[in-house]
Amino acid sequence: ETGVTQSPTHLIKTRGQQVTLRCSSQSGHNTVSWYQQALGQGPQFIFQYYREEENGRGNFPPRFSGLQFPNYSSELNVNALELDDSALYLCASSLANGALPTGYTFGSGTRLTVV
Amino acid sequence: RKEVEQDPGPFNVPEGATVAFNCTYSNSASQSFFWYRQDCRKEPKLLMSVYSSGNEDGRFTAQLNRASQYISLLIRDSKLSDSATYLCVVNPQTGANNLFFGTGTRLTVIP
């Protein structure tokens, strides 16, 4: 039990479609970060949300967007899906200005397949 | 240049063997360093932190060489349960909450 829950666990979409992935942060955590992990690669930072605003972004195009809600949960939205978007999407929650890494908890991820 | 580079592996070792993984990072201002373990189709989980003087936890020892921007992980007396992918991770700046991951090194411990 990690405390961070992600949904759905698996998803299959068609190229060009849009997808929304969801993440509930661990109790007491106010920051959510999203990562993309392609097969055989390490996780790549997409962006982070704190106080309902984007607080840092990796090298991902604008069709990757997100939201954070008052209860600190978060959504990752990807528009115009491409085949290369197929990956495991990981959400990690943490406490802003808290110590790393013990406060950085990953969810079990959403495996997205784009066909 | 990638922020974090790791030995690609895979490493296949017999039970009881000692195995070492290496990693280099590009940002000399990086402040904190970690090793994560990731089992197949699971999320990464923190194995251990690596701070300025290194860190030891049972059979696992992590070392940091700031001058060479080099991090290592040593596993002694390998167990079957150590089979996993080991990810080298760097926090690029103090106070930042995003982490840079290496591609990971796959370890298989053979009976």
C-alpha cells in the first residue's frame, strides 16, 4: 500500500485520441509530480503541481497538460495521442519543501497503450 | 548529454556474488542522489540515499564521488530477491522536487 493511487491501471487508446489519467496523493502531501516511463527507460519528469499550479516542467510538448485540485489530487491530460506516448505514467506525491526522498511516494502507475 | 547515465547491463550473477553498478551525472550543482529499485511492471521504490560521505545499509553500499560526478551501488552476497532494475536518481537542485532518473540496470541473480 503506497498511499498514492492512480487510475486507471491500464488503458488502450487510438492515435489522435485524448486521455485523462488520475492520481490521488498520499495523505498530508501537497505536491504531485508526473513521470513518463517508456519501455526499457527510466522515468522522465513531465511536470509538477503545487497549490493547483504547474510548478516545473520537463521536456514535454504542450499537448501534455495537467490539473491539481484543492484536495491535492491531480490529472494528467494528453491530447492528440501518438504511438510514442505508449508508456507507464507514474504519479508521485510529496510535501513541498519537505525532505527528499522519503517523502516522495510513487503510485503504481497507469500503463497506456496507443494503437 | 543525458542528466544521468548508467551502465546498461544486464547483469546476470550467481547467488552470493558481489555486484557493482555505476552511474554518472552531468550537473555538478546536483545536491542529492539516490538508488531506486524497480521490480517488473511495478513502481520505483527508494532503495537508499547517497549523501556526501556515502551510505551503507546491510548488504548494500552506495558511494558518491563529487569530483568525478560518479555514483556507485555495491551489493554483497546477492540474493535471488535482489533481481530487479536499479535506477540511479539525481535531485538536480536543493529544494527541487523533480528527480532525474537513469535508464536503469537490470540485475538477475541466478540460483
